[in-house]
Amino acid sequence: MNNLKSEILAEAHRLGFLLAGVSHPGPSDSYQTYVDWLDAGRHGEMAYLATDRARQRRSDPRFILPEVKSILALGFPYQAPQDAPNSSGQTGLGKIAAYAAGEDYHNTIPPLLEKIVIFAQEKTGQPVIWRGYTDTGPILERELAQRAGLGWIGKNSCLISPHYGSYFLLAEILWDIPLEPDQPLGHDYCGACTRCIDACPTDCILPNRTLDARRCISTLTIENKDEFPPELRPLTGDWVFGCDICQQICPWNVRFASTRPDPAFPGPPGAQRADLLNELTLSAQTFNRKFRYSPVLRAKRRGYLRNICVALGNQANTAATAHLRSALLTEPENLVRAHAAWALGQIGGQEAYLALEEALPVETEPRVRAEIINALQRF
């Protein structure tokens, strides 16, 4: 079995996985932390995390696959962020999290997992009972990766490798192959460092290595399907999909990210930027076509354009006023119109004031009207 394990790990590396190790399939050691996090409501709108079935399956991988004998934990590299931590960026451009610059990992990683399973079947001469995940199922991925020795869970809640930092995506194969588990690192290499906690604009990083998803920029711009809480809008800067700040500031990424192998699926040049004014005009058809193979599709057009409006408001660029006026008067989505009104209030000036006054008499949606009135009160 040791030879089989070595061959499987080598095949995983050959397929582009930066990290690979084996975890034992027993009950979760951090399940109570997860339950406490849910019970505190810190999962925000992600209600699917808190169902009884989801809780049970995260408590023990054997509830997912009763036949499981070991778990192959994997780390898949992606391109590091291009900007410096907390940089203001360039006016007119929004930021997209680095992992989302290339093709959606939900599309690229599962076929690689299947190839590993096929490889294992050829080596053993036996059919394999298995389940594969990459942020797609009810398991505690970071704990399994930590068990397998891939790294440790940092204070920003990301899994950090002492050799490569944290710019990689996690994946797992639960199967009935009895491989010898690897040993966890057994040490917390964050030490007394609190750079990620100090750098987070919305103070979402909690002391127990979890996040308050209700305040996390990544969750707000992706999972949140409703309005941005008004008090958090100015804190999200020009992020329009996800956020990299707590990883960019991490010394392990500053020191080691540049020494990693090239990502297997790098994004095209400029993919970590969004032309805010052009994006604001995307029709539903154009949005779906542009982001068909991108993680950005998860935010849906209405959520993405909402994010664009917030970024334009935070940049306070008067060149955006005419575009926001058009969105406020013609955009069919209430959510987008509401945030366009907020952005006009942030930008200010006579043109923005006139746009808001023009929209108020014809707007019928109460939530949008309230945003227009609040924005007018800023003048």
C-alpha cells in the first residue's frame, strides 16, 4: 500500500496539484467550532450550511461515504494577486479575486479527480467506491487538508502551506482505498502575527480562526444576494467579486508565493480587473456569455452589477455619473437601481443631484425610493 500511495501522490502532482496528502476518515476534530459558528449566525445568508443533513455530514465523513477508508486531500494552485495589499487600484477599474481570474475551478478540478480515481483503479485492478469534492459538498475541507499535512489553518481561516503560502484551492477524494494517513504539521506557524486581522477592512476575522461571513467582502460580493449593508459599503473599496486582502498581507504569501510553480490554469492578462463603466452596461445575455466559464457567474448579473455600483460610489469618480444615471432610470433590477442611487449620492455634484431628482418621481419600488431619498439628503 505504501507503493500505491506514492504512485497516487505522484500522479496527483503530475496532473497539476501543488499539494497532496492522505487524511484519516474519522470524525471531525473541529466540528464543535463549526456548530458554534452556525449557531451564532455567522454564516449569513448561506442557510444551506446549517441544515440538519449538512451538519451531520460535516461531523464525520462516513456519513457521506460509509465505505471510506482514507481521504486524498489536494491543493490546486492559482495565480497570485497582481495588486499590492490594500492598494487603491486604478480609478475606473474594480478588483476580482485572483482565484476567479481563470476558468471556474468547479469545472477544471473534478475531471482531474476522476483521472486520479481511474489511475488508482488501474493500479489496484479493482473498482473504487469514491466521492470527489472541491468546495462542492458538506465536508470540512480545511480540517481534512490539515490532517493530511498540507498546511495549517491560519488566523485568516485559510489553509497555509509552509512552502507555498495559501494561493491554492482545496479538493478531496473520499474512497475505499486504505492508504496510510500522513501526519499533520503539529505546529501553528502564525505565531503572534495578526497582520490579516489588522488589515481586514470590515473586521470580519474572528479570534478563533473563523470569519463572520456577514461582514466578509468575499461573501458580500458573491454569496449575498440582497443589498449591501449600508454601513459596510464604504469599507468594501473597489472589490467587485471576492477579496484577497487577508492573503496578500500574510507573510507566508509575501515570502513564498513567488516561488510556487506556475498555476495550471492561469487567467488571461487583466482578468483580475473589471472595467466598471463597461460592466455596468452588461445585458443579461452578454453577462452570461462573458462569464459562462468563470466563477463570477455565481454572483449572477444583478449581484455583480450591484457590486459594480458600490465600487463606483467608493471611487467617487464623476465620470461614472452619466452611467449610474442611466442605470437608475433604465435598469430592470431593483437591486441594481438601489445601489446606483447610493453611488450617485457618494459621488455628489450637480449632475448626480439632478439624476436623483429625475428618478424619484418615476421610481415605484419602495426600497429604491428610500435609497434615492437618502442619497439626496447627502447634498
